[in-house]
Amino acid sequence: MNQRMRLWVLLLTISSGEAVAIAFAGRSREKSFGEHTGGYSTSNGRYPLPDGAALFLCNAIEADRTGKLYPDGLDPDVVITELESRPEEDQDQALAAAEKWLSEEGSR
């Protein structure tokens, strides 16, 4: 499979969303656009307590295929200034940048 992938990430991209973005990070046919992610790129373990309650603790930090850890989230390849609210589709800078990248890659 030789298809291109574009990912949009933002501050609200956390936990399993960050894990997906990290899995694609650094691939030659992938590019991410948007904002720094939320920084919850951890795995949690459940530890039962004697009284029946449970304690959930962070026990791992997400890493990419090279072993690089992401303890504070992920910066996209193309940073788009953080916004107070999402713009309309025709004014979305991240979307425009991603579409431009795809059209440039498609002509190669």
C-alpha cells in the first residue's frame, strides 16, 4: 500500500488519539497538521486494592517506531496557530495546508 496519510491533531487530541498520531509520526507518506496534542500519551494500569477499590496509575509513555518517547504530546509536522474555536471548513488553515500537501504529493 503506497497511499498518503494526513492527520489533523489539536490540543483535544489525547490518549488513544495521540497513540494513533504517534504510530504514524515520521512515516515518509504521512504528514500531520494542526496544534500540539494534549499531552496524555500514556498507558494506565489498574491496581486492585484490598478493600475492592482500584488505583489507576500511569505505567508507560507512548513511543514511536524508533523508540522516541512522547511524554508531553506530539507537535504536528505543520503547526497551525492555536485557535479559540474551530474555523469554518473554507477558512481552516490546517485543512488548506493538508490539501495543498496532498495535491503536491499527488503530482510526484
